[in-house]
Amino acid sequence: TTEWHEAVEASAGRMVIVGLDRRRASAELARVAAPAAGRDDVHGRVPSAVIAPSGAAAAIVQALGAGVGG
């Protein structure tokens, strides 16, 4: 669940609530974080944004455990 319903609804599928379902979380992460997904779109909208790696992807993979990728 989330208190950010408007953000999820307005995200055009870029924000997804998956709960604790590892398979769904893994599939959604692969979909929204695919290397080519939206890259040109992001650079076109915010060419000056510089975001340092936060380690979030690694933390998600670690939280999902061995079920990731297979």
C-alpha cells in the first residue's frame, strides 16, 4: 500500500506497488529499470540532472534474495 496514490497513478507505469511478491517485484524491476527503458526520454527532459548512485538496486536485489533472475 502507499499514501502516494496520485504519484503512482500519474507515473505512466514507472511506479508500481508490488508488495512482498518476489517474482512480481523482480519482473517489475526488470521492466522499469531496463538499461534502455526511457533513457532518451529522461535525458531529453532533464539534461542537467546528475544523480549519484544510491545503491538502491543492489539493496532491492539483496532484499529479494535468491529469487532474483531465475
